[in-house]
Amino acid sequence: LAKTTQPISMDSYEGQEVNITCSHNNIATNDYITWYQQFPSQGPRFIIQGYKTKVTNEVASLFIPADRKSSTLSLPRVSLSDTAVYYCLVGDADKLIFGTGTRLQVFP
Amino acid sequence: DAGVIQSPRHEVTEMGQEVTLRCKPISGHDYLFWYRQTMMRGLELLIYFNNNVPIDDSGMPEDRFSAKMPNASFSTLKIQPSEPRDSAVYFCATTMRVDTQYFGPGTRLTVL
């Protein structure tokens, strides 16, 4: 399973765009890139998944360069309710390995 | 669908007691995962099932932990005997494809 590296924490203000980058240098050909969000006292929640280029849904966008060795989760115009831990996971195996995630704090 | 259902939501017990955590998966999901989350160790995969069969239990910390899935709509995680270091939030997650799991609300276990 490919190891991922992401910042431990990030701060932002309401209304700003937040970009969280994840490094996964040894990503395999069959691996997908998946992001989860976890609020305090709740289980992680699937946000978005991609293989290459760009994926967008109602919550976020995921940018993946051609070499796929990194990916960037983009949250447009964050609000206080986006304060959470964001996990980047890479793999096509039978189990997910959650890292420490990025703790995003949004301030008013 | 009600989502993944876990019970109890909170459990407080004394060291040495048996603890049973329960999970009802989303209907149609054939994968079921048990995780444990602590501040120190983060989110750890304990065991997972596919079509009610345990596939990988390498994350189960020791023999005090056991998990069963007697049918497609129910799974249990049992700790016997429980110890204070077992205190954590235990999550159940289910899915039809491994990389997009749906997590339950978790059971917060406190062992005194």
C-alpha cells in the first residue's frame, strides 16, 4: 500500500479556498486516490475519489497531476462547518490505511 | 437507508468484564470493517469481512479480541476480558467497494 504524507494541520478563514496536498510517491498503477473527512465524535465520511486529472463533486475538487505522485483536495469557500480532519488514502488493496490526516481549522 | 447502525453508542465497564459491540451494515454491502480510534494511535483497522467471512484479522491486537459475522446483517466485536488500554472509539464501516467505506457513528468504550 502506498504511503501518504500530508500536513498535520492547516488554518483558514471563512470564505477562503483551502487546498490540502497529499504526497504519494510510490502510488501503483491500479491505485485510486480517496479523501475522507472526519468531524469530531463522528466516523470518517467519504468525500471524493479520483484516478487522474480532475474530479469535482458538490463538496470538493480533486486535482491529480500526470505523474500521480501527489494530489490536492480543494475546498471552495470554506465555512466553520468544514473544520475537520481530512484523510488522504491511496490503494487498490483490500484494506485502507488511514494516516494521521490534516486537521483543518476554519476561523470566522 | 438508515446507514450503518452501531450499538451501544457509549459503554462504560470495569476491567475484566466482557464487552460486546454490535454493528448492522447497510443492506447490500458485502464488506464490513471494524476500526479502533485513539488519540495516540489514530484510526486502526482491526478486522474485515467479505460476504460474512473474515478476510484479514491481522489488526486484532490480541486474543482478547474476537469478531463474528453470523449473517449479512449483523456483526459483533467482543473483548474478553477488557482492559483500560482498550478504551477507544470503535467504528464499524461497510461498503460494496473497499475504497469508499461508510462509517457508523462509533461506540465510545471506557474501561475503568
